[in-house]
Amino acid sequence: MIPIRNLGSQGIKTSALGLGCMGMSEFYGERNDTESVAVIHRALELGVTFFDTADMYGPYINEELLGKALAGKRSQATIATKFGIVRDTSNPGARGRSGKPEYVQSSCEGSLKRLNTDVIDLYYLHRVDPDTPVEVTVEAMGKLVKQGKVRGIGLSEVSADVLRRAHAVFPVTAVQSEYSLWSREPEDAVLTVCQELGIAFVPYSPLGRGFLTGQIKKFEDLAANDYRRNSPRFQGENFEKNLQLVRKIEDIAARKSCSPSQLALAWVMAQGDYIFPIPGTKKIKYLEENAGALDVHFTQAELAEIDAIAPKGVAAGTRYPEAMMSWVNQ
């Protein structure tokens, strides 16, 4: 069974391993809602109770999917969703940001309806709005807690300075950022601040958007509508260079009699019990494989070996295309 831990310092408890639901509705090839609902139900059976979504996934349809899947099972689940990235259904490729107080309130109301719930356990600001001070946004998020519509608030892809400023206005329960063997930037400062302030850290893409699983051998393995085709780390020379890291991970995994994905996920979890990774999947077999990462443990020598093959900056290419990189670590 998956251990249950305190998520931050505001009284929320959830499973040490979560499930990212984004890819069930968009970005990673074709969707199959029936299979995705089955994955969510199997997650609950395995003891995975922490489910992550956002209003911009779809947009909107991923929240609706999770709400449908948890019908009659809401009490078993911890629901995290996000607002702040603005999309227009008539122009799905366009992106904007808003952290204005009135937008905070209206976004929450919309998410509550789509998720078919009276309260959101963890409500994140998806990206900081450059035109609205984070203190103003967080004050509005805190009002949602006081209204009983949200249990805890979170921030995504913020700097250590922004995190401190936000936490001074209203207690932050969790920070979500990309973190994995090929994305170790949170180690620069954010993880330290999380530990200091009693804030949970929620790594998304802990398997490097699937690359660290070893399942992606060539660019053509990605579906035509898979957004990773536009990701710098999956392009040309970067792809080939990053495959070298995967081969080293595969070698260590073979020695430990686990899969590369289990090794990569176990490494993330080994960084501290305040860390709650949320690997995403649309397949039960990969969900079960990820759950098996809890049985993988490391000696100090093994952790040192992994650090040596995957130091900070090891990945070739940026995490996002240039335009989107300006939206992270604000």
C-alpha cells in the first residue's frame, strides 16, 4: 500500500505518490476516457489518492473527466487543480496568464462544478501573472480557504523569492515544479525553502515526460499530435544526447532488478518525505509499474553513482520552447 503523509502543514494528508491526469485529455496523443477512468479507479485500489489536474487541460475536459471518475469515491481522493493559464476554446493554441482576484474566484467556481465537488483540496496558481503581484493573487486564494471552497493553496513553477513572499501573505501548502533526473533546478533554492517553511514539494514530469522510462527510442515513437514533438529535449541532436543518459539509467536499473522508470521515480522520492511526485499515465500497467517504485531503495553509494551520471544540467535542450521558458521560475 502507498504510504499516507502530511501534505504541507495545513492538515492535508494524502498518498506519497500521486497521479498526474493531464495526458489523459490532451498533449500526449489520443485520449480514451474509458481507459483513463479505469486508471483512476485502479489508482485508488493501489492506495494512490492524490490526483492532479488543471482547468487548462483540454481546456476544462480533464477536470470533468476526474470529476466523473471520482463520482461516489470523492471521500477517498485528494484533488489538486490549477488556475492561472488562460485558454480560449475558439483558439486552443493561445495562452495567457491571469492572477487577478476576480479571476481567482471565478476560476475556482468553475473548477468546483467540473470536478463535481464542494471543496478543492489543493488549489494552485499555475503560473505567476506578470501583471498582478503574487501577494494580491495569494490573498484572493486565501479567501477561498476562508470560504471553505479550498483546503490549501499552492504555487507552480515559482522562484524561492516568490515563494517566501507568497507564504508571508497566506500559508502555502505545496509547490509544484518539474523535477527529475534531467530537471534538477528546484535543488538550487526552492527545495530548501520548502523544507524550511513546512511546504510540500510536488514534482511533475518526474519521468522526464516519459523519456526516462526508456520506452521512447526515436522521435517517430511520438504520435503526430504529441506536444513533445515541439519540446527541445526531444529534437534532433538533443534527443540522441539525452538517450545516452537513459542508457546509463537502464544499466543501473538492470543491476537493481527494476525498470528504468521505477529507478527514476524512486530517486525523486528518495530526496525527502516532503516530496510527492505525480507521474502521469493513461495505462494501468504503467500505473502499477510506477507504484512499484516504492519498493526500490538506494544505498548512499548508489545515490552517488546516480548523481554522477545525472548532475544538474545533464539534459540537452531546455524544458520548454523559448517562449514558455519565460513563464517558469518567476
